[in-house]
Amino acid sequence: MRRCLRKPPLLIAGLLTGLLLAIAAVPLTAQPTRETHQFYDISKEVTLKATVSSVIARAEAGMLLGSHLVLETASGKLDASLGKWGLEGKGALSVAPGEEVEVTGVMKTIRDKEVFVVRTVNAGGHVYTIRNEHGLPQSPQSRERSVKGGLR
């Protein structure tokens, strides 16, 4: 009977020793890397001056979800995606057709269509932040927090 009781502790000790050796063999050093996102690469960002041709509050068939601006640029019309909250909430973008704007973002091909993913819009002397540097849409709540914190 005593012999049976000694084997489980030895077995457990052997398993724990093996686990410790396995953990020690795995390198635990973290390599700092520049965070990149497939959808939005800030290193490919450009700024365009354009005239607002139309404001689309809800995406039409074939467009990315969310609101859009159709912009008239020197090289033609451009679909500029403002995301889900671009035109909603306190501190949201407010523009009208015919208004001159400066947009910063990244050109993407999505569903075989060219779309300009907007990060910021400069309109009427005010800069509106639509997305963060990773391309994530800025909610009305986060806009309000940044205004209260003096970040705008």
C-alpha cells in the first residue's frame, strides 16, 4: 500500500520538471515591432485638396458601410469613406456640397472599387478626426472625450 502512494508524487514531480524544462527552452524575449494593420497603413497616407460633390449619410449599394463624401479632385471624382460615425454625434464632420476640404487618408481597393479611407478632414478651418492612426473609426464618445481632454 505504501508503495502505491509513493508513485503518484514521483510522477507529478517528473511531469513538473519536464514542464519547467520546456518553459525554459522557449525564448521569452519580446521583439519590438512597428504595429501595422492590413486595412490602414499610415506610411501610405496622402493628403488631398478637393471639393465636396455630395454627402452620403448611409452607404449605397456596393459601398463600404457608413457615411461617405464624393469628392471632386484634380484627377476626377473620388469616393471618400468616413466610416460608421463620421457624420454622427457631437463634434461630427459637417460639410456641404461645394465646400473645399482637405482630406488625409489611404487609397484602398475594396470589392474591386477604389475608395479613399479618410482619417482626418480639414474643413472650414477645423480638423475633424474620423479614424485613429490604425484606421479604426473614432466614435462620438471618443471624440467627446478628446474634446474634454483638450486633445482636439
